[in-house]
Amino acid sequence: MADAPPPLDADDDEVDAGAQERAVFLLDVRPELFETDEPGKGTRGEVAARLVLDFVRGRLLEKSKDLVALVACGDGRGGAAAATILPLGPPNAKGARLLQEAQSAGAFRTAGAFGAWLEKLGGARGGTAAHPGQLK
């Protein structure tokens, strides 16, 4: 019979201050993403983008070495394309600026606007930066 694992100590709950965390945000791009739950708060997509942007900005201010990524599953136009919007890596000003500009342009307001933004993002990065893929 196998030995039982040792009991947890109070110290086991502490996180190593030097540990690197990974946060991968996934946008499930369905029509519901572009609906509004509360008037004046924006669509669910706008709220999600603000949360990711706040996370990235917070990690920038902390000079954190954590890794962050943003992936969209779906293209906003009914397709099953997947795109990496922010590749897994340390938060940076370029990623924060990208999300801020997308929000200002209304990219998360409607499915059509999101699809057009993703398309433009792929083209602006030479067709590879949005890392398009196909879900099966």
C-alpha cells in the first residue's frame, strides 16, 4: 500500500515571491460576447478587454515577470478561426497600447468590428502576428 502524502503545513500556502505566473485569457467569440449585461458598462467583449488591459497595466507597473497571453476563439463572423492577439510573454507597453487602441476604435463593440479588427491585426503584423489557426 502506498504511503499517504505528508500533511500540508501553513507554509505550503505561501507563493514563492520569485515564481513566474502565467495568465492566458481566452475570448470565446460568440454573439453573446457583443451583448450588454448592464447599460452603460459596454458589451461583454468591452468588459473583457478592459479586464485584460487592466491586468497588463498592473503587471507593467509592478515590473512583474509574469507571462500573459490573449487568445480569441472565433472571428466574430461565425467562423471557427482562432487567433493569438497577445502571444504568451511578459506584459509590455506595445500589448497594452494594442488593446487600448482596439477599445478606442470600438473593436469589441460588435462582431463585425471585432472580425475586421482581427483581420487588420493579422495584416498589420504581416499575416503572422495574430497567429491565425483553425479550431477543429
